[in-house]
Amino acid sequence: MSGPDTSSPFVRETFEGAQELASRHDTSPEELGREVGSVLRLPESYGGVDVSDIDIERPDDETMIINMGPQHPSTHGVLRLMMELDGETILRTKPIIGYLHTGMEKTAEQLTYQQGSTNVTRMDYLSPLNNELVFSLATEKLLGIELPPRAVWIRMLLSELQRMSSHLMWLATNGMDLGSTTMMIFGFRERELVLGFFEKTTGLRMNHNFIRPGGTAADLPDGWEDDVEVILDNVTSRLSDYDALLTGQPIFHERVEGTGTLSAEEALALSATGPILRSTGVAWDLRRTMPYLAYDDVDFDVIIGTYGDNFDRYAIRINEIRESVRILWQVLDKMPSGDYRVQDKKVTPPPRARIDESMEALIHHFKIFTEGFKVPEGEVYVAIESPRGELGCYMVSDGSSKPFRMHIRAPSFVNLQSLPVMMHGGLVADAVATISSVDPVMGEVDR
């Protein structure tokens, strides 16, 4: 496959090679079939691709290839999309990634398990506590330790508040993408309540390093119940404002109903998870299907759609906020007392006050924060339901205090595969709404 003329130094410096979208003349029928979504997954035994319904012979001078991003507010980060257009109709789309270059999986090999949360928390920067959670669960599974009940419920409290915060952020940015500055203000206003509670609890609004292997960094602050109740009461009352502003709004309906459609078969073939998969009618939510923490002890519904379009994905997220509110009321009622972390001296540092009283405690504290704790040899995969879908952590230990290998199954990365299928045959005006409906966070795509 040949690319653009790279004789120009400007083209040479920006050319992404085979990752870029080539002209139809330079694209094989098999590749073209994948790009227009006719071919999603091929078994190894399959001999060829049926391309009879693909317009391969269309002259290149009838179409136009354009760039959208990577510097574009509607791509939700440094995402670049190359689109082939016939007038205003999108024929092909190719996501091009790699502009962020965070390298967090390789960085994890140089950090102890104790330090690991400071690294992974920055991947999905709209859901940092879930990143810390999946890393900690994987480490704890290798260690073979069981957490105190209070630590489990504190993690669930923070995880659901984080889901609510992330979905509020999505409602804000999706509203802005579709021209609703009011929804942008509303979403940030309610999210600010959650971030304020996070700051009071963890000391930071984002990138907390609060959920750590063995439990949490500290207990919940005094008066946390009242703070959470204020958040839940405010969010519940203001969700009706969102409904009035968007759900029944005729212009909003025109923009999102029937656009960016995806079938259940396509979503499953593309390994999509989260609201994208559930919008097609598949009730797959790891909190229900593969329960972790204490999700099997609370009642909530898995919200699904019917048509797999942009409206379904909107409706799922706004209703998942309601379900998170429902879960959080139960967490308030059932929060147990006790320790917020395991009392295993090999994993947990001593209380700060003990360091001034005991030489053993001082040595113990020093060794954990300099050398780290050793984790038995083995490999493990743990997955949780982040606001964007299945967030998984595959970890290999060689018996040292640092992971030998770590790989994150990032939902934003996998879900981006669905964009070419969703956008095929749609209009450029619908592209912004469809990209937003995926809710990609490029920090975990280019991890």
C-alpha cells in the first residue's frame, strides 16, 4: 500500500505509515472491507473476503480524504480521524492514535507495587480511582490477601462516585459537542460536588493514589455521610433538569436518534463493552455478570438500549447516574466499621505515630517505601466495570517487588474500533456526536 508523496519535509514528518487511510486505488479489497465495516472478524480458516457489495471501483477523484484532529475539541483528546467523504457522506473512517505516548505499562516495570497506583491513576484521567482499583485488585490476587469489609465498601463508594463524576463530565462535553453550552455548565456544576468530596477524602481532585494494594491510604473523613447525602440529593434533583434540557428536546433528538448505529453482533465482534455494548441490547455489566467488591450485596439495574444509536448511549449514561445514586444510598446504610486496610506488616506500613515510638516501625516503614513488598510469582487478570467498559489488568510477577509485566485492557482503546462501523454512511455533521458517544479518554488509549 502506497501512501502520500513524502518528498515534502512537512509530509514526511507527519506521515503515520500504514496506520493512515490510503486512497481506494492503493487499498486492497480485504482492507477496504474492514474499513467500511463489512468485515469485522475473520477466523484463521477463512479463505477470503466477500467484497461484492463494496464500491471498490469508485474513482478517487470523486471522493476526498480529510483529517479530523488530533488538535480538535470534538475528538476528546489527541485522537486523529482520517475520513473519506463523498460530499457530506462518510464512506470510510480510520482512527489514528499514538500522539500521547505515555508508556505507562512499561513504566510499571520500574515501579514497586507500592508505587504503582501513582502511575496507573493517570491513564483514564476522568476515572482515576477505577484505575487504582483494578491495579490493586490484581496485586491483591497475586498476594492472596483478603481485605477487611470496610476497605471493600469504601472502594465501592469511591468507585460509584467516580462513575457518577465521569458520566456527568460526559453529559457536559456531549452537550457542548451538540451545541448546548447550558449542559456544559450543568455537568461541570454537579461534577464539582463530587470532586470536592474527593479532595476532602484523598487530598486531591484527580490522580489520587488513594486506593492502594491492601486497602486505602486513609479512612473516610468525619462527616462523610452528610457530604455524600448532599451530593446524592443535588444530583437526583438536577437530573430532571437534564431531562428537560435534552431528553425531550426536538433538536437534540434530530442529532442523536438513528445516528451512529451499531448492532449487537457488530459490538460483540469488535469486543466493545460498557455503554456501547449495552446500547445494542446486550446486558453485560461486570458488576452484575462477574461481581467484584460487594456489588452482589446491593440492588441495581443494568441499563440497556434497543437501537445502538447515539440516543441510546446518552440514555444509558444518564440512567446509570441514577443507578449509581441508588447504589450509593445502600452503601451509606451498609458501610461497616473496622479497618480500612489489611493489618499485614509485609504489605501495610505502620501508623505514622508509631514511627516516632518504635525503631521496628521505622525500619518497617523505610523498607516498604524504599524496597517495596515482594509479591509471589504468578500471573493474573482482573477486570472491573469502568464508566467506559471493561477495564482489565493483566499482571505477571517474578517474585520481586516490581511487576515483571503489566498490560491494561483499556476500554477506550478497544471501543475506538467501533467508530468506522458507526460512522459509515453517516454525515460529517453526525461524526461529532458519534465520537462523543464513544466517550474515549486518550490517556488510556496511548497508555
